[in-house]
Amino acid sequence: MTALSGKVQTVLGLLDPAQLGRTMTHEHLTMTFECCYVPPPTGDDAVSEAPFEMRNMHWLRQNPYSSQENLLLCQEIEAVRDELQYYRQAGGGTIVENTTTGITRNLPSLKQLAKDTGVNIIAGAGFYVDVTHSDETRKMTVEKLTDIIVSEILHGADGTDIRCGVIGEIGTSWPITESEKRVLRATAHAQSQLGCPVIIHPGRHTTAPTEVVRILQEAGGDISKTVMSHLDRTIFDYGELLEFAKLGSYLEYDLFGTEMLDYPFDLEIDMPSDSQRVQALSFLVKEGYEDRIVIAHDIHTKNRLTKYGGHGYSHILKNIAPKMLTRGISQGQVDKILIHNPKHWLTFK
Ligand SMILES: [Zn+2]
């Protein structure tokens, strides 16, 4: 038990969980993603370096990681502020901004955005995938990593007094690297001390989420307070999905709005459409998992902002929630997914 018990921690301080309202559980408002640049397809060098114009937007949707400019969401604070105002008008209450060390977390900007827009913003503690770990991070013991994560939640992060309210997104690759395993164990240790929510970015392999759960569990983590992100690009077979669901984590479909033919990070993967995502949610609800589902857009590149013709942070509220109602999901179940499940996850034990 700590002072955090029964509360949610936003960048503006502690909050009564009933104040959260509709919550996107996996977003980025400011970050950099240069770590994951992918060279453009043959012959596309010119368009990959071209300025943002309407005629390039379809190309960017198909090749979002092949434009250096597109990977700098950090440059769009003004546009993001406008988007958050629109998100509030659309009925949104809270955003989990789970940018961690390695992809340029910016806590002062998050605090200012929360003040300016009235949207509750919850920041993320910990470390992204191995390619972004510094040499210093790689050399750290599990104990040292645990101390850092605990301190980011209890005292503040990045030299500020602004506190994180969730651990993650904790980045893992496939196969999971040794440095990532230490961070996962530190995450579990910090979670068992603090009773806090955890969110995981699994590697791109169908068994990656299960392997992460195993490592967290062995280190004393609380899987019932852990979100497994990106299931829409990780587990495709419904049988495998049910096997994973039985492990008891929250099941997150968080790439709403992402529709692309070739997924640049793994060409074997067929990225589902939003309709297919809704079908997967409908399936999980019918199988009894309505208390375990959370959803988001995971905006992490510029082209997904409405400023550039993208879907923005309100796509789920404006388009996906109504669609869910037409596919066998009741209003009460939609409210669970958007309000109640995030609230229970985010409340410190
Ligand atoms: Zn993310």
C-alpha cells in the first residue's frame, strides 16, 4: 500500500479513477521513431524525401517508416493540441501516453498539453526496445533498472518532478534480447512494489506475448494488471488468441486507423483492416472477454494526424465505437472497453 493506492496518476497529479472517462490506452503525443526507419522501396527515394503534400499522403500511409520527416511526431505539438481539444469535444477524457526512454519521452510537453486541453494524460515509465537501449542501460542490473522505474513513478522522470502513472510501453523484440529480459524483470519487481499498471510492446511473432507473460510471471509480475499491446499485428488465429487470452492479461487492439498492404517491419504479416479488428473484438466479447479488452490508435507518425489527412485521436470515438454496435457488441460492452476496463487497469492497487 502506498499513497497511490486507489488512485490514478496523471502528469498533473493524482486523480480519482471515476474522473477518467473514455480512455485510449496506447497513444503517443510527442515522440521520435528514427530508431525504426525503413529504407524506401526501390525507385521511391524522391517521394520519401519530398515535403508533405496531399499527393504524397497515400504513399506515406503505405510507407510510413520510409520518410525521416514522418518519424518526428515531436514537431507537431500545436497540431496535437488541436487534436486533443477535438478529442474532448468528441467525448474523450483520458489518453495513456506510453512513450518510454529510447523514443524521446517529453514530460514537460505532456504536462502543458494536459493543462491546455483538459485531457487527462498518463505518462509511461521504463524503456523501449533493445535497439534504443543506451550502453549504460545495457550494463544495468535488474536492481538498478527497478530503482529507475520506481523512481519515475514515485518522484518524476527525465530530471523533472513529473511522475509516470504506468510502466511502459516496455519494448521487446523477437527473439527477446538479454537487455530486454532484464527490463521485463525490473518491470515485474517495480509492479510488485507499487501495484501499478504495466503495458507491453511484444515482438512480431505469435508466441512473443506468451513468452513475455512467462518472464513477467516468473519475476512476480501481476498479469491481471498488464496490457498486452499490438495483438492486431501479432496473433491472427482465433484459436491461438483464445489460448493467449486465458493467461489473463488485458488484450489490446491498438492500431485502429492503420490500414496498409505491406507491413514494412514484417512482410509476412497481413495488417488487418479496422473491420477485421472490430470482428476480433466481437469474437472476444462473445467468448466472455469483455472485461479484458482495451483499444487505441497508437499514433506514432505524423501522417496519422488529421492535419495531414490522417484519422487522428478521435477515430475510435467517432467511427469505431458506432461500428462495434453494429457487430454484436452492446453499448454496455463498448463502455466497458472504453471506460471501465482502462479505469480498473490504471488504478493503483
Ligand atoms: Zn506505441
